Amino acid sequence: MKKSLKLSLIAALALTVVACASTSTSLGTLRDTSVDAPDAAPADKVYAGKQPGKFALIERTFVGQPPLIPHTVENFDITPKENACLDCHIDSEFKGKKMPSLGKSHLVKGADANAAPQLNMLRWQCDSCHVPQVDAQPLVGNDFKTN
Ligand code: HEC
Ligand code: HEC
């Protein structure tokens, strides 16, 4: 091997070592803690709302938004076979009390045209779109403007 080639190989190797060393020391973190320190779990928050029936509806911030849930959802199970939310929301009335009904967008007609419309099973999992609220400060700022 020619001497000049050897020298340039050595120089390239030295540069790589220096580059790696500087990368490893400059691997920083945006947090106050080291990157490998486990995150502390956030404190448990209780739902802002209690049993349904006493809460004002939460104003929607954009057209087509799934409305936020103003009441607690504790103990309301949601499975494809049993859905506690439907007890109240399938109709505009439950046990003589007025309810916000889930409306036509969530329903499909059954095989029997005279039967009451059924829940569209694409929407059985209510809490994939509708979320209950807790009293928490936003983790990051947000300058979203409603339309
Ligand atoms: C016992 C009856 C009842 C049950 C069960 C219930 N809700 Fe409600 N829901 C209400 C009532 C009444 C309101 C109106 C606000 C209030 O008074 O709490 C409401 C409001 C809402 C709203 C707001 C509607 C709007 O137009 O802003 C959503 C969304 C909602 N509920 C979703 C759910 C989901 C999802 C579940 C199941 C996890 C559920 N609810 C279970 C009675 C009920
Ligand atoms: C795929 C998302 C999605 C799922 C799943 C879903 N919803 Fe909704 N929901 C919406 C959106 C979006 C709206 C607002 C406009 C509309 O009616 O489409 C809405 C509206 C509502 C409303 C207010 C009706 C009105 O007239 O504005 C209620 C009550 C409601 N949903 C309850 C439920 C319940 C109970 C379930 C579960 C059985 C459920 N939703 C499942 C997206 C969803």
C-alpha cells in the first residue's frame, strides 16, 4: 500500500473516532432528566363530571367534532354486546328524562324496515371518539382557533 493512501486511511479513521465521540457527548435531552430515566407516571385524575343528568353540554370547537362527555363514565361498560351508554343515548328520552340522543349518523336500518333503527356497529366503541373530561392543565401550549 502506498504511504500516502495509508496516511489518508489513518486520517479518515481518526476523523470518524472524533465524530463519534462528539456525537455521543452531544446526545442531549429536552427534559430535565437523563434520557434513560423512567418517566414518572402522571397522577390519577378523577372525572370532572359525576352521574349524568346535571351537566351543561360542552360547546363544540369545530364542525364535525364528536361532542365531549360532560359526565363521568365510571362503571359504564362498553362492549360489542353490552353498552351502558346506549341505555340512555339510543333515544331522546330515558325513564321520562330528556337525553341527548346519538342521532341518525350513528344508526342503521335493520332488515325489518318497520323495526326501530339499530346502532351502526362501526360506532359501538363510543369512547374511541367521545372522551370524558378531567380538570387538567394542557401539557403543551396550543393556539388552535375554532372555525
Ligand atoms: C344514565 C344515563 C346516561 C348514561 C349511562 C350515559 N350518558 Fe351520556 N349523557 C347523559 C345526559 C343526561 C347527558 C346530558 C348532560 C348531563 O346532564 O350530564 C349526556 C351527555 C353526553 C354527551 C354530550 C352530548 C352533546 O351533544 O354534547 C356525550 C357525548 C355522551 N353523553 C356520551 C356518553 C357515553 C360515551 C356514555 C357511555 C360511556 C354515556 N354518555 C353514558 C346521560 C347518560
Ligand atoms: C367514529 C366516531 C364516533 C363513535 C364511535 C361514536 N360517535 Fe357519537 N358522535 C360522533 C360525532 C362526529 C358526532 C357529532 C355529529 C354527528 O352526529 O355525527 C357525534 C354525536 C353524538 C351525540 C350527540 C348527537 C347530536 O345530535 O349531536 C351523542 C349523544 C353521541 N354521539 C353518543 C355516542 C354513543 C353513545 C356512542 C357509542 C354507542 C357513540 N356516540 C359513538 C362520533 C362518534
